[in-house]
Amino acid sequence: MSEGWGEVSSETVGSAVLRRYIGRRLETLRKRAGLTQEQAAEELQKGRTTIARWEEGHENVRFRDVDVKALLSIYGAGDDDLKVLLALTAETRNGRRKSWWHDYTETALPTWFGLYVTLEDSSETIRQYESELIPGLLRTPTYAEEVARVPPGYVAEEEIARRVQVRVERQSLLTRPRAPHVQVILNQAVLHRPVGGNHAMAQQLDHLLEMGVKTNVSIRIVPFSAGVHGGMAACGPFTLLDFPAGADGDPLEPPLAYAETLTGAMYLQKPDEVNAYRLAWSDLEKRALNQKASMRMISEAQKGYTRG
């Protein structure tokens, strides 16, 4: 394995993200050589769509060593580039694990959400702001089921159980080896919205308290007293994903800002877009209670539901 690639492998980074990263490296080398996709394909005696699919990181494309060597020879790439690309493409073939979400991509996972869980599964840091609800990675099954039922009639009854199962299985991300660091900031209103009733909410907040002591999980609260804050500027919940570094020191995937709607999602990767959400997050961090004070607030809210 090339120096700099380190411990990042298909065991800790999803194959889809590796393929996207490989594609960007191949595109960079091609452009550096001054070649179009058509010219590269002609030199390699392949169709242009093959070059395009490699560069786009399609999941059903198999990178053969002989093709990688021939392509990099056409591009005039050096030995270091060849060594790195051969190592990376080998990772897409060898030791591949079946991620938990593969069983759900055609059923309980909407198409627009499937990409997100692929990226989330490979992230190094997850930052989430929620204004109304506990985020999916921290929900109890009961809480998740209640959320899956709104708006009434939108999700078929037989699909609700599968969606809840997806939410629960996603949480294995928090306890796996080399788990990402998850930073969550919640609007105080989340604590006072009794989803599923008092008993269910007491269980949910107790779960938050348990998760808050994990070394890779941070949960903080923006109190009502904070006034106007960055989450309001963002107009709702959002997530920032950052990814491990690759062989060249650059992230395997560009940083991502993600925001869901009822029927779809926004994937924002342009630097100015991501920076806007980073500014909103920075403001939230300044206004949120620290971890200790946040745990106290959650505990007090939890006791209120228990008494109720």
C-alpha cells in the first residue's frame, strides 16, 4: 500500500466513495495529459463511455490492473501515481464488505437517501443540526416509528417497519471500529416535543444521555435564550460530512453539506455552499451550551417526562 494511503481501506471507506475518488484521480491525470475522453478511449481502444464510467466511479465497473496500467501509460503518469491507483483499484475488488444498507437500497431507502447513507458510511466526521427532531443516528425504535408515520398516509404501513429498521441499523456506524466522530447540536425545542408520548420520550432522552458519554459522540443544546442563531439562517436541519484523506492528502470525497426535504434532498459540494453551512455551524457552536450543561438540560427534561 502506498505511503499516505495509510489505514483507509474498503473496511472503513465504502466502495462507492473509493470509486468516486479513483475516478477523480483518473480525470485529473487525463486532463494533465491534455487528452479528451474520446482521445483517451481511442488510445486505449475502448469506448468513450468506458472512460466516462471509470471517471464517474460507477459501481458496476471493474478496474482491471492491465487497463489501469495501460491508461496511466497513455497519460504519462509516474510510478507513484501508478502504485497508488493500483492499490486503490485493488481495494474495490478485494476484502469488500457488504454494507448494511445494501439490502435496503431498492425498498425502504428512497433513491435520494441511498447516496447519503453511502457517504455517511464512509465519513470521518458527521456534524448535524436538528431543529425539530432527534437525528436518525440517535433515535430509539419507538421514536423512529412515530416520525416515520408523519405525514399520515405518506408512507405505506408495510414500509414503516422497514424504515425503522434502516434507522436502527444505521446506528451501528457509531460503534464500529474507527467510528466517525459525530457532533450533534439540537434546538432546545426538540427536548420538549413529546414524540410518542411521555414514556417514549423519557426513553428517548435517556438514550441521548447514554450516547452522550461515548468518546466519539458530542450532543449539545442551543437554548431558547440564545436568540437568533445560525440554524435559523440555514432554515432547518442540515448535516456536514467530512471524509478521510487519501494518498495525496486530499479528502477521498469533497466535504458535503446535506439537507433533506419531504420528497428529496440537497447535496451541496461547491466550496461556497459548504462554507455557508460551516458558518452556520460555527455560529451554532458559539451559542450552544457546552456538553456538560447540555447533558444537565437533557436530564432535567427526561425527569419531567418521567414524572408526567
